[in-house]
Amino acid sequence: MIKTMAEFAANNEMPEVLFWVGCAGSFDQRAQRITKAFATILTKVGVSFAILGKEEMCTGDPARRAGNEFLFQMMAYNNIQTLNGYGIKKIVTICPHCFNIFTNEYPELGGKYEVMHHSTFLQQLINEGRVRIKEGGAFKGKKITYHDSCYLGRANGIYEAPREVLKALDAELVEMKRCGSNGMCCGAGGAQMFKEEEAGTTRINFERAEEAIETGAKIIAANCPYCTTMLTDGVKSKEKEDDVKVLDIAELIEASLED
């Protein structure tokens, strides 16, 4: 069982990190598998962590991006009150959107924390020798292409950590023609997951999925619940879902852990 922050506080204890699950990781069936994979890794390697459980609210990121500043501030202040009440110092999240808003927008409202995206946290655990990959793991020698999510890459300059994590799998990393700081959005940063598309010749996620498929990779590695959904839909549009899998880096690591 994963302990909540309230349970830690009741015993006068403080976990190493607070795992911020996020809306997608909590409620979306596909993203729940990413949550479980990351929680499994943390448990297996002995990281002391807690979640907020029912005390966790949406960060307010979608509200602010949609222009509802009042709703954003209401949500943010509630979260900050909860986090500060527990004396939280370090947060790790599987969602780049949560990571970005905690890092760049919560401090001006009084929410100042050390925030890490799970790709950076996994890289640290690998470098420290806490996460160990088994010899000849499930992805050894397989072609993997990595999709840079906008809110991790261009917004926050994190490009190498996820790639370092993938290198630990001993797989063959093949880059798409648009990658790194020149990466292409999957569409959900522009809320294309939540609304009808505008006039045009193709959907943005269909185009991005096509670029990924063109690399010849059998696995598209993602680091964001939005990207995972959008790219999976894109792969399905090309009728390649039997050949090409979209997996979060936490799922890739969890499947490759030493027993």
C-alpha cells in the first residue's frame, strides 16, 4: 500500500519525496499504468515516498492555459496551503505540465519547492546505482525513438535526462528528424486532446506519429500522459498499433528492473 502524506504526518515522519500523481495519472486508465509503473520502481528501490491522495487537487494548469485565472488561483492556493501545511520540500511528478507550473508559476504564489520530473529523478536513481537494469533486459538492442514533450523540453530545457534513462536500457535510440529543441508538439500542449480540430489537412498528433514510425522504431518513448495518449491515437490512425508501442519511460524501466 502506498502511504499518504497524512499517514506520514500522523507518525511525525517525512518521506524522501512527495509523488504528485496529477489528474491524468489519477483518473485516466492509460496514465494510471504509468503511475503504477513509477510507484513500483520507487517501492522496489526503497525510495520513501508519499502521495496526497484525496487531498491532491488539479494544479490548475489547464484552467490557466484556457484563460480562467480565477479558477487557477483558487486551485493553486488550495494546493499550496496543503503542501506548505505538511512542510513539503521535494516533489516528483510524471506530468511535464504539473512540473512546469510547480517550477515556474507556483513560487510567485508562495509555493516554493524542489520539483523534479520523473525522467530526471529516474536518471538520478540510475546514476546512484539504486535503479539497476537487468542484463539482456526486455529492450536490449531494440529500436526506440524518444518524443520530447514541449513542457519538459522547450519550456524547461530538459533533453538529456530522459535520453540517459533510455540509454541505460541498452537499446538503440533513433532520433526523429524533429527532436530536441526542434521537437514537434504532439498537440495536447495546445489542448487538441480536449477539443475538435481546426481546419487543416491533418491532425498534429497524426503527423508526429508518422515521424516516429518513419524512424523504424518499434517503441515510441514518451514522458507525459498527454503525449502518450496523442501518440497512441496517431499510431492507431496509421493502423500500426500491433507493430509500434507507445510507452512512458517509467514503464520501460519498470519492465527492465533487476529482480
